[in-house]
Amino acid sequence: MHNSEQEFAQQETQEDETRSASIPGQNEHDAAEVTQPQEHEESPTNEVEDPAQDEESPSAESEDEENPEESETPREEPQAQEVVEESLAQFIEEGVKAEGEEEPFNIPEILPVLPLKDVVVYPYSVQPLGVGQERSIRLIDDVMRGDRLVVLVAQKSAEIEQAGPDEIFRMGTVSRVGRMFRMPDGTLQIAVQGLERVEIGEFTQEKPYLMAHVTARPDVQESDNETEALKRNVIGYFQRLVALVQNMPEGVAAATLNLEEARQVVYVIATFVQMELELRQKLLELDSVREKLVLLSSFLAHELEILELGKKIQTSAQEEMGKMQREYLLREQLKAIQRELGEESEEQATVNELRRKIDEAQMPEEALKEANRELSRLEKLPSASPEYSIIRTYLELLVSLPWGRSTGEKIDVSHARQVLDEDHYDLQKIKERILEYLAVRHLKEERQQEEEQREREQEEAESQIELEETGEKRRTQPLLTQEQKRVINREPILCFVGPPGVGKTSLGHSIARSLGRKFARISLGGIRDEAEVRGHRRTYIGAMPGRIIQTLRRVDSNDPVIMLDEVDKVGADWRGDPSSALLEVLDPEQNYNFRDNYLDLPFDLSKVMFIATANSLEPIPAPLRDRMEILELSGYTEDQKVHIARNYLLPKQLEANGLKPEELTLDDDVLRLVVRNYTREAGVRNLEREIGALCRKVAKQISEGKEGPIHIESNQLTDYLGRRRFFEEAAERLDRPGIATGLVWTAVGGEIIFIEAATMPGKEERLILTGQLGDVMKESATAALSYVRSNAQALGLPNHVFENQNVHIHVPAGAIPKDGPSAGVTMTTVLVSLASGRKVRSYVAMTGEITLRGKVLPIGGVKEKVLAAYRSGIRVVLLPKKNESDLMEDLPKELHEEMEFHFVSDISEVLQIALEPEEAKADHKHEENGTARTRKRKSDKGEKVVAHAHE
């Protein structure tokens, strides 16, 4: 039992005649079936009735029932109000017995049901009610003769005079009628105490009043820390609320502190606060006490905010309000005025526009859910809030991303070949690889469409058969899962490696044009912050998405061709390693679920065709290099450069400088001289600059009045471009023993180097190396010296060669760092030439690494080195035997015809071809640099090489 019988017995023995008055916090209503009591005049004849004395009173007094709307407003009865408040205060102060100590309480299976208008009675609460309808008075009279139990339940609408089973809620409170006062007008005033929640089941009768089966629904009481915290929070809110409300009973706030159970706190406080009927009913229907506390806490916080704001306005303390509060209040008032006028505020217009864009953006489910959540937050924030602009910027990014927008056209391999041939000369290996990629993708798309069509037809046939057999059509499933589609759409990551100016970026443009896709370029050179790739966290000031997401937003397509330029120049420091962030971007197995730190949502990059460019492979980390397919672009030959200049560069520069094609004419000889005398590079970038200089000079002449067309001859080239900048001086420099021409690879293509050696007497034998050599070249020099000294007799040198001598090896251009494993052969040749006094042939260049046994090892960058030798006027090249296949595959045909290649596997073969025969120095026998005089020996093979080269 939720309250003691003695309490109500004591109340019944009181001789003071009282009438109930409304309790503060409850809604007072006029016409009601059962409402909170009205105030009436005191009648000395209306004593508190005993149930046994009033068996026939309901039927007799029902005839005199009056509608409360028509009754007069009597004066207040302080005694009745005092009785109710006294019982309530006593109930709160004494509390409720713990569940383990409660007296047994059995709820009958069938109880009368009393509908209430705009009133919800809770367990633990004591409330006065006014009863005016005939059937309700009869119900109260009947229950007062019995166990005084009745189910009190709220009506769904207060407009209904006599609510039936369908007009009431299904969750109510079984209550005990403690006191009953009969008024002069025939109505009743009763005091009820809520006992327990019950769910109303099937109704057993509707006349003369409602009766139904009921089932007890005790609350679920949690006893964890979170519930305790919520309880204290609600009590704190209620105490603050009591201080702001004038008509709250005294001692209520202090009495709530004595309540131990969270359930008691909820129901007692909910009884004394004003709430809408729907909210009161919801509070009753919730099973969990914790959820009741959360709901009540939210309501109290909202009420407190309104009451505190109203109090500040009433006390004219607006000057103490912060700027944000004043603007919020004025903005809310402005919104209300605009709503009344049918106008739309700027903030609301922004929200509506964002909502429209979200609906049109074709976002995946996760992104759509996040966008709607952020939009809901934006609606609740004032525009002056700092977070408002952050959320708005984030939403604008979400709706502007190409989640489902593609621009790729149907692949046509023939058209792609035509586009590549129009834009690029030669590069056959690269073009073939690109065409292979396009052909494979075209076939996969066709086969995928055929498979989908076949499975669709099979599904339709199976559905038709099942429809005929069972009469129900089975719901079809998706043809392909997301994982299967992702594997089908997988695209390789191509990486173009080569020196500057060979056409890596322009190849990307051509690929995009052949695919009908948009092209974008991202320069990665020098970036050291990982956030450049992945973006910043939204919590940072000035946060922004990474370059990948920004590029996709700019091109407005989810399948562009994106060129990651200079991927070999990505740095790393304390801000992170951008190359590691690129692993996810460039891995087809991961980039379908790429997460930018700012976006914080998965974005599918599997449709994007990434193309990386690099000048060198060595700086690229191995894991990143493993995710890319390497395609090397070497330099161009002289004939290729002339062809490129004629068909691509010259028309481009004529247009760029405002010239018509017929206003400037050049012969191929002039272009060849420009290539040979004014440029020395692997690519054609400087060549384009020189052709642009010619076009500018001609444009100046035409602007000054000279009539065209202007034809430039070979002998006029110095007048336009100035003096000659490069010479074929390799043959002139090898004028003494101890000098040889080597070939090296650099990031800008192949280069030739001259390695010089000299000896001088010294007390200690020492090897001196100058020219800013790297560790690998220093080791090559040491190995070369050791080989020459250990094999002096086999090489025709004195047994004690370089004994008591300091050997100095120098590589000119000391300001340029030089390193690599391909200088061993050249250094050995230089030392043998110095020791024997035989000069190295000027028209011979060499490359290769050696061992201490004299074996020549293979090297890399063969094509670049051969092109460098060709540009320098060298026509005889010595290469390692194992590089023969590389040369035959990569080198253009015209170089095979114009140059002579010797493939060697031992240093003795190198020396036979590279050194002049001993007869060439017969007329000038002497000792140089302290070396011993060498023997005369013939080299028939060397003479044949010289003769063949001169031919």
C-alpha cells in the first residue's frame, strides 16, 4: 500500500467541513467530467459522507447535476484548501515506505475507470478532483462503499463530454479515494491518492460507468550512478523553479530533498509543475525511471530558461544581459513576426537551401545521415554563434562534392589512339600501355553489362515461375554486391618517371581527353604536412579538407584523371609524412573508402584515375612505389626533337605570340641548330623557350612595320638567339693521358662527365678525391685503384705502379653533387691511361661498374646516358654486356644507325677499345707524373675500332 490507511482515517474524523481547492501546478478547467475542484460556498449541511450512509444518493442527486460552466463562482473555503495541503505536506514529509517494507497491495483484475479531462494522476500523489457528471458521481458513490479503488485515466480530448473506451488513453493510475465532500449543487469534491500504474485492457461494461480489466505496470527502477545524478539534477531544477513561481505551496522544495527513490522524485515533482497533457501522459507511460528523469529534466531546464529570461525582462535588467542573449531574444521575436507576415528569414532561407541541396546531392546513407544531423544542429544555433559558420561551411562542402556525378564517356580505343598520336610523338611504349589499360576497362564494362542483363533475365524468369506456382512473386536481390562492383571498377595507378620536359603532364591531359574525363593536377613537390593530403580536423581553427577532396570539389566529378605531380619530392618532418598518407589514396584496395580528416566520411576514390609523375624513383618510399605501375620516359633524340618542334612546339608558340602560321617559316636545319647549339636537355622545355624567343623577335619586327612572311635562315640564327651556347667539345678535351669521358644519370636526364687523374710524389701513398663525390663514387675510385695495382703486370704496367705516389682523381663541376655506381669503368680507364701514358680516344664514352676481379657489372639509365653521349657528339659508347637487351628495346632506330656500341664484360675489353695503341705515343716517349716508362705493344683491335669510327 502506497500510503497508510491511518492517514485517511484521521482526515475523515476531522469535524471541519472542507471543500477542495485546486493545487498549484495543475491546470484548472471549466466543463469537465472529472476535473480539479472549483471553489464553492460552504454549506453547513454538507458533511463528509460515509459510504454506508449514501447508498441511494447518486441516483437522487444526479438529477440536480449542473454543468460547471453554468454554476456561479463561490468564495474560497480556506479549510478545504488547508486539509488538502496538510495531507500533501504530510505525505511528502513522511515519504513512502521502501518496497521491501510496503504492505501487501493487490490490484483487482476488474476496476471502474474514471476518465479525467486535462488531468493525469501519478502514483505517490494526493490530488483533489471535482466530480460533476451523473455517471461519475455514481461511480464514486459505488467505490466508496467498497475498497475505494478506481482507475484514473486521462481523456485524449477535453471536448468530449462522456468519453468512451476509444477516447481515453490505455495507461492510467489505480488510486484510492480518501475523502469525499458533497457540495450544495450536487457535485462532489474528492481527494485521491495515486497508488500504481496500470494498463487498461478489455472493457467489461460501459454503462452506467466504465469498468475494465487492468494489469499492473510497475516502473523499472535503475539504481546506478547516472540515475542518481539525474535525480539530483531534477531536484536542483525544481528548487530553482519553486523560487521563481509565486503560487507554489510552502515547504514543497525542501520536502523533495527527503525523497529517497528516484520514482518518488519524478511523480511528486511532476504533480507540482505545469505541463501539457501529452507530456504528462508520456511521463506516465515511460517504463524506465531513468527515462522519466531525462524527460522531466529536459522540461524543467526549458521552463527555467523561460522563467529566468522573463524575470530579467520584468525587472528591467536588460542592460545586464549579454549581447548573445539579447540578440537571441530579438532574433526569436523577429522570426515570430516574419512567420506571422509570411516572410522567411535569412537563416531559414539558408537552412532550406541546404536541405534542398542535400536532397539533390545523391549522398550515400552514412553521409546523408551526418548531413541531416548537422543541419538539425544548424537550425537550433543563432547565426552569431562561432559554431554556426563552422557547421555551414561543412554542409556546403558536403553538398558540393560529386558523390554521384560522373563525366566519363564510353571508351573508344580507336579514338584514344588517335588522340594520343595527335598530342605526342613517339613514346610508343607508353601509348601502348595506356591503350591496353583502356581496352581492358572497355571489355570489363561490356562483360559486366552482359552479365547483369543475363542475371536480370534469369531473375525475371525465376520470379515468373514462382508466381505461377505459388501466386506470390519473390522479391529480387541486387545483381552485384558493392564489393564485386568495386573490384570490377579497379583501375591501376600509373607513374610516369623521367626528366623534366619529356611530356609527363601533357600525357595526363591526353589520357583525360581520350576518356572524356576532366583533368586536374595536384603538385606535391615540397609538401611536408600530412594534412595537405588528408585534411585537418574540424576542431582546428582554419580547418580545411585535403587536396584530394578539394580537387574533386573543383572538378565536380567523381571520376576525373588526377595527376599527382612530383611525387618523388614529397618531404617528411614533425608535421607528418605525406607519402604515407598517399598510400591509402593510391591503393586500389583501400581508396574506395578514403576518409578525409575534415570530411570524416568515406568517399569512394576507386573511380578516379590517378597518374603520378616523378623525376627519379630513388626518393620514392618503397611501399608507395609498390602501389604504382612504373612507366619510364627517357629523353628524345635530335631527330625526335626536330619533329616535335615542327609539329607541336612551333604552332603552339605562334599562337601564343599572336602570329599567323604563314608569318614565320623555318627550315628543319634551323630547328636542328637550335636543338644542337642552344639546348642540351633530355626534354623539350628549353627548346620551346628558344622557339618562343624566335616568335617574339618576329612579332616585334611585324609590329614595327616589317612585312611578312619572315623566313629565318641558318646563318641568321645568331641574330635572333645570340651566341651559340653549347659545343661538341668532348673530342677537344682529351688531349693527354689520364682523362676519360664517362656517362652518368641524373634526375634531369643523362650527362657526360670528364674524369681526370694525376700523380705526384709523396712519402705516404694516398688517394685524393675531389669534385663533391658521393660515397658510392668514392668506393668506385678506391676499387679502381686497387684493381690497377693488383693487376699491374696483366695490364702491361710496372709491378710497383703508383708506389710512393699520391693519386688524385678529380671530377670537374665541383659545385654539383655527383654519385652513382656507374663510374668504376671510367675511373679504371683513367688510371690505366695515366700509368701507361696512352690517351683515351676522344670519341669514346663509357659507363659501368667494376669488381676487384675486373668484371663489368650492369647499370641503369642506359637510354638516358646514350642520349647524353649523342647530344655531346660522341658516337662510340662502351656498355656492360648485360645491358645489351635494355638498349635494343629502348633506343630509337636512328641512334642504332648513327652510333657504335660495344658491349663488354671485362675491363680488358674496355681498355682495348678505349685506349689509343702504343704506336700513337711512340714519338713522344717520356715519363709523366713520375710514372715508369711503359712498354710498346700493338692493339690491332683498337686500330680497327678507330678506323671504323672515322668511317
